[in-house]
Amino acid sequence: MPTPDKLTTDKKVAVLIAEGLEEVEALAVVDVLYRAGIRTDLIAVGDSLAVTSSHKVVLTCEALLGEVNLADYDMVFLPGGIPGTPNLKASPVVTAEVTARMGQGRPLAAICAAPSILAELGLLEGRAATSNPNFMKVLAEHGASTSEAAVVVDDQLLTSRGMGTAIELGLAIVRHYLGDDAVEAVKRGIVYQY
């Protein structure tokens, strides 16, 4: 995604794009962040900048995972989807980064099936989180305090349920960095009603 013409913060978000992701979960969040003036980079988890989603939509990323240092990003965001989520989990770079971030209290966001990666790594023990309904049991079995809220914020961890809640996750990330006034401005701009 191109850097917004007017940046409102020096914070930047890495969106990890793996084959088989749910494209709307990624792009709805990216769009909301772009409108808020937050730099967001699509990072391909694989060996090609072109990544095909679970619905056969091809996304073109800015960089390959092997070309960037995820520690340089203020937040890492894991979109869901099948087989996108297992493909994220299969990357040792991804699992090492999310483990490090959770241990350091650095911002991390995950949606749909992707919070199950954190659960299976033992990172949600005692944490509040949500996910796609089909993965809530995985979170609970690994010690998470689960919720059916659209977005759950537990300190620096933001989780969300799925494609239908992706805009709300994007707004929660905007709130995290820029506050309520910025959220209201984006809502007006996208005609967000709930």
C-alpha cells in the first residue's frame, strides 16, 4: 500500500500476507489505516510479492518477509483465512516475531483464525481475546479469556472475529495510535454506521 500523502504519525504497521489469506480482513484494515494517515506495508510471507488469497484475488506486496526486519515496525498484523493462517504459522520468522512481541508487550493485531496461532504458541494464557467462532475453542483450551465482542483489546494485543469485523479492528488500531477524534474522522469519511 502506498504511504499516505499526509502521515499523522511516525508509527508503521506490517501486514503479513500469506497465500490463502482472507483478503478483506487484510485490506479493510489497511484501507482504514491509510485513511487515518498511518503507514501500512504489505509484507509477503513467501518468495513472491504476488500473493493469492483464499478467494483467488492476487495482492501485490511491497516487500518479502526475508527483506524486512519486523522489529522495525510498531505493530504487526496477522490477517486470517484458510490456508492463510496455517501458512503464517508455518513461518519460523512469523512465530518468532509474534512470540517476541508478546513477551515485550509490543503491539500485535490478529483477526479471524489468526489468533489461534498465538494461542497454540502459548501466548494467550490469561489474556482476553477473540477469534472466528470456529477457533474460539482453541483460544479457550490454551488459557485465553474469550469474548464474542467484535474487537478485544488487551493492552497491546488487539484481536477480532472475522471479515465482518475488519473495519472495527482497523478503527481500534487507529484509536490505539491516534485517539477517538481520528476514529470519528475516519468513520465520517467511510460513512461507517453501526
